[in-house]
Amino acid sequence: MVSVNVGAHQGPAISLSLFRLMFGLLYLDMGFQKAPWVIQDGHRFGWLYGWLLQEVQHPTLEWYKRFLQNVVLPNFTLFGYLTFFTEIALGVSLFLGLFTVLGGIGGALWQLNIALGAYSVPGEWYWIWALLIAPQVVFAQSRAGRTLGVDRPLRNWLGRREMGRTGKLLLRLT
């Protein structure tokens, strides 16, 4: 059951949760554009391969360029699957408000990773990275999945149980 509490102080919480839902949809859209069955220019995972080549051609950091050339591109299938599943997991987490602390922190780190490679690509707007990272930190810090999300009922359910370390960790992520 999804928690909907529309008390006097819920306005900002509902707005933040709607923003979280949109970020979830953004990740799902981006993930499905890079799905293993999407072929572009002879490569699986949609436009991901071409984008990585742009990052190599216009590096922000030399060590990151070498990482892309020597690790990611030679193992593209593995990294393609990691990208697809990561973005789908982040999308599900943020859209459903499920383990939003983990989704928000993971999403912020994911965008930081992308920023390392994409910052110097021509046509990229440098402010986009702050605008993609900061809201996800806010989602995690504010526990935005407790309004219009699964985190509140999950937290209530977990709170009624005798828990070991794993249960306590899960409780902290809601």
C-alpha cells in the first residue's frame, strides 16, 4: 500500500515526491534507450557505445579516458549490461519510492560518474551535472520515498519485526 498523507505540512513532501517520480521516469527512459536489444551503429545498448567514444575523444580527465579505453570499451558488453541494469534499478527505486536513500545516493554517484566522462564533450552543458546530482542527494536526505512511495509502509512493516543487521540496514534505507 502506498502512503498518502495530505496533512497541513505535506505540500513540500508531495512536491518533492512528484519530482522523485519524474527522476524515476527519467532513469527508466534512459535505461530503456540503452537496453541490450536496442542496436545502433552495429552495437547493442543503443547509443551508449557512440557516447563512450565521444568521451574518449574529448576527455575531461586523462585517467578516466584511459579507464574507458582500457577497461570499459574492451569489456563493452559487461559495462552495457551494468549500465542498463543500474539505470533500471535507479528508475524503479525513485519511481516507486523504494529504498529511496539508496536510490538517491546511487543516482547521485551514477551522475557523478557520467559527469567525469561527459563534462568536456562538445555541446554538453556543464551545469547539467549539478542539476542532476543535487536533487538525488535531496531525495536521499529527505527520505522522499516516505510520501507517495513504498518506503513508509515498508518501514512500518520492518519496524514491527525483530531484526538483525540486514533488517536494520534495510530500515535505514527507507
